[in-house]
Amino acid sequence: MLLKSKVTLLREHSTYTRARFHTVEENLDQDKGLVIAPVWSVHMTGAPVLLTADQYQYVAYFDQDEYLTVAQRSLDTSIWKICRLADIQSNWETGVHHAIALQIDRQQMIHVMGAMHAEPLKYYRMTRAHDMASFQRYPQMLDHDETSVSYPRFFRDGVDALYVTYRDGRSGNGNQFINRYDEEAGRWIRVMSEPLLDGTALDMSAYINGPHVGPDGFFHLLWMWRNTPDVLTNHDLCYARSRDLMHWETITGTALTLPITLHTDGVIVDPVPVQSGLVNTTYTLSFDAQQRPLISYHKYDQDGNSQIYLARYTSEQWQIEPATRWSYRWQFGGTGAIPEDVHIDPVTVGLDGTLWLHYNHNLYGEGMINLDAQTLQPLHPSAPVLMPRAWLESYSQPLSPFTARPMTVDWIADTGRSEQEYVLRWEHGPINNDRPVAQPWPAPTLLRLYQHDR
């Protein structure tokens, strides 16, 4: 959540038609943000993506009928253009697993993927810069390893070259690939001839976080292995880094042979066994004041309670410390999407050099833990700083009148670059664990944009 205490709201309200491509006109609606469009609200789908690039803003989302849709506006207007990608639709069976990926290349073409969970590639890109009418579907990026795609993610390097990473295969039996887009040739190129991560020989797959470009110029990658589709079988938190995404090494600089497997030396951060609380939705990468990677994640302590742990490489080993002392166990398991009882944001560095860990907890609420930068120990272990909630809660209360099931409000940060700071407000029903939701259903909710000065 990136909303601060002082916010300048975009106060327009949009009308909406169901044409595949159209312009949305605005009307005044006080304090409700800039409305983009109605969206599916019955259950949680893949989250919308917000991208600010040049003088344009893009939002990719599943619309009120669960079709993948892209909205565009110029930053000097409140008029949205909406393009529904009418042959890409989400569904009950995969819901929240239907991740959306959106990014722009150096020639100002938008690329978008989505609604894939062990499914054939679904990918569009523009053929003319910032032209919404030029979206074209491409049946493939390459001609292999694209029949069972999950979890696509675009990212860019230090010179804004565009990359995509995704898993091909199924949970418990898949490989992780990285492609780079060649703008001049208008085609994708496989970065490595081998998969980056390969669990197929051991009937497992990797769940990744990254790659992230760090302040040291490296690409940093976290992952954990999973043996089956059951989230209980996550194990072994791992790390590797690369200068060019082709040559990978351990935290100590030892070169790695690809593909990386469970038995690759030097990549395991914490050898967490199965059924020990390691969960692929709840771990983050950040950096301390010395630009060292800092990993925060969830696992069970020796008493079986849920705790947030921190890991950082110092003195020739990974230093692992608990950041919390909770008397609570997040008991999770099974297949499909599961609700988060614990959410962790990346650690930030305070003005005094101390570290701050932000969390949301199902029982203990939202708070900040102040950590000693050297020891990683909480400075006030029995009294975390609780977040001031009054203002945020006034905007986080569901606007939907639906009460038969809980409605949730999520705030989604901008993935682009701007002098302003933008967030999306997304209101939806609960995770359905990939199963149909019985009637009655809530009406579509409105996806909204908020803005404030940095």
C-alpha cells in the first residue's frame, strides 16, 4: 500500500460502454478517484497492472466479463481509451493464478500477457507506438516451451531492454525461462539455451520472485522449490544473481552451471523442509544501506508459530534472524489459491540507518517493525509501530453494497515512472480456491485511479 496521508484525488467518473474499442467520457464524482471501468468482482482474479510511461498511462485488468482489457489515457486528460482483448478471458478454475503482465519496450510499444495457468501462450503487443488500435495477437514468442505457460512477468534492465520470464510446465513439474525482446528485429530471443531453473528431473518446480535489478547492477533472483501442487510442499529458499541474465552465480560470486536444480551448490539460503511454513506468496527481496540483498519471508518457528524471518549474507554465511515473536500459526495447505494471513512488504532503510519492515497480519493488523541494521534484531520487539489507519480505512472500506460475502479493497502501485505517484484501488470478492462461487453475486465494481505528489 503506497497511499500517503496527503492525497490529491482525480475526481472524474467515467461512463462505460461494451464496445471492443472506444473512448470513455468523464463526469465529476467527488473523492471517488478517476474511474477506469467496471471490473469482475465475484472473486479475486489476477490483479490489475498500472504502468505510467512517457506521457501515457496504461492499466491492464479483467473487465466485468473477465476479458483481459487494456485502458490508456494521456496524462493531460481524464479520457480513457479501452481495448478489450476479446479472445482472452479468465475463469473460475484458475482465477487469481491468471496473472497479468504489462510493459513497454524502448520503441514505446505496449506488450501484454495474461489468463494463463499451465495454458498455451496468450500474448499481444502494439505495432505502432502508443496506438491502442494497433494491438495484435502473436501466437508465439518463440516456437517452443510455450504450451503450458504460467506466471508471466515482464521486466527491464538498466538500459530499458525488455525481458519476460515465465514457467512452462505444471506445478511440481516445470522449467523457468527468460526471453529478451529485440526491438529492431521485432522478435523475442531466448536468453539461455538451457532453462534457468529445472525441477523436472526431481518432479518439482520453482516458484520465483524476480529477477530484480539491484542498486549494485546485478539481477537478483529468489525462489523456492515445490514438490506437488499442494502449497505445503514448498521447501528450500534459494538465491542467485547475474550481470547479464546468461551467466549466473552464487552470492559469493561462484559461477553456476545451468540449469539450476535442487542439488546445485551454493544457492540455498535457508533449507526449510516441506510443511514448515514456507509460502511462495509471502517473501520479498530488498537491499540494506550497503546494497546487500535482504530477504524477508514466512516460516514456522521451533514451536510451530508463524514468524517473519530475515536473511542476509555476512561473514561467509547467511545470517537468519526472526523479526517477530508471534503466538499464532497460519495453518495453510491444499491446492489452488489460498488467502494470505501474513503479508510482507520489502524492507526499507530509515533516515537514521535502521531498517523498517512493513507487514499485514490477519490477527495483529498492520504495523512496522524497526530493526537494527547490523544485527537484524527488532529494536522494540514487544511494541511494533502500528500504522495510522483512520485515513486509509476511509478509502479502503468497500463501496459495494454487497454483504453476502466479504469484499476486499487492494491498493496497487504503479510499475512505471512518473513525477507523480499513482495507485489503483481494486475492489473484489474473496479468493475462491479455484472453484465456482454460488449466487448471489455482487455487481461489477469500479476500478479507480488515485494520484498524489511524491
